[in-house]
Amino acid sequence: MKSYRKTAIFVGVFFLVGYVILLPGSFLIDPILDAPDYLINVSANKSQVIIGMFLEFINAAAVVGIAVLMFPLLKKQNEALALGYAGSRIVESAILIVGHIFLLLLIILSQEYVKAGDPDASFFQTLGTLFIAERGLTFRMVMIVVSLGALMFYYLLYQSKLIPRFISVWGLIGAPLSLAGGLIAMFGYRAGAFMLTSTMILGIPIMLNELFLGIWLIVKGFNPPAIAS
């Protein structure tokens, strides 16, 4: 029981860290990329961008930690779905890491743009636009992968009764909404306000659910009767 209690605490911490770390990382990076003169700003604010990337990288590691810790418990309910959930978390982490590679390339592009001293901007603007578009695409792909993984995760939790079923039902409702938001944003790529509405508003239920779940696991842990059975 002590071992399972520690597992619950670590999983809860990883859930909270994922949001506590990810959001500040995005707040550090996104205002720089959204500025009209981002090719200059990225180079001028290199340290800030790298710190934001580091915070987002911690989030990528945290989601894999959740999958590793939960797999031994979830596989007792359904090993195939447990593998599917673990795989979704690994894919999520891989997508985030690839996105960071493109962000590093954007830093290099910005430095070269500044060194060139007011060059013909078309070449630099084209590459910069592609790199920034990749970051937006990364976010949408992560939303889709996370939502599919959450469907498997909360189904297994509902069946196993490791947590109160109202939390699992909450997740099973929030995951399809988040998936719909990600898909709508993917197809409505050019509509900025529309993308914000779909990905953020429809993603709020699952985000609040995971924050609540993280706190629950830290404070309460898994249901002892479910562990005993």
C-alpha cells in the first residue's frame, strides 16, 4: 500500500508540474513569436526563449513519467489499452521535442538575420513563418494525441475504480471536447480567434480535470479497495 501511495503522489505531482511548468514556458515564448518583428526579438530575447523551452521540456518529461508510473496499474485492467495510453504519452513527448528543435532553428535564423544587417527579408520571413507555423501545428497535434490518450486513461480508471468514478466520467466528457477542439483548430488553421476558441475553451474541462486529479492523487491517493482487489 505504501508503494501505491508513493506512486499516486508522484503521478499527482507530474500532472500538476505539467501545467505549472508548461504555461509559464508558453508565456515566455509566445509573446516574442507573436510580435511583428519576431526575427529581431527572438535573437534579442534568446535567453528568455531558451528558458521557456527548458520549462516546456520538463513538461515533456513529466508526461512520460505519468505513463511509466501508471502502466503497471492500468495493464491489470486492460494491457492493450494501457500500452495505447503509454504510447500516446510518448508520442506527445516526442512531438514536443521536435517542436523545440524547430524553435532552436528559429533562434539561429534570427541571429543570422540580425548579423546580415537589414537583408532582403523574403527568404528569412519565409523560413521564420514556417518555423512559427510548425509551433502552432505542434500544439494542435499534441491536443489531439493527449485527447485520444485521455479517453483510454479515464476508461481504464473508470473500470478499475482506482479513483472516484465522477473524476473518470469528468475526464471521459472532457477528452472528446478537447479532441473536437484540436480537430477544429487543425482544419480552421488560419482563423486565429476561431483556433483560440476551439483549442482553449473546449480544452478547459480536461485541463481542470487533470489539475483536480493531480491534487486528488496527492491528497487522497488511489482507492484502497481497488488496490486490494
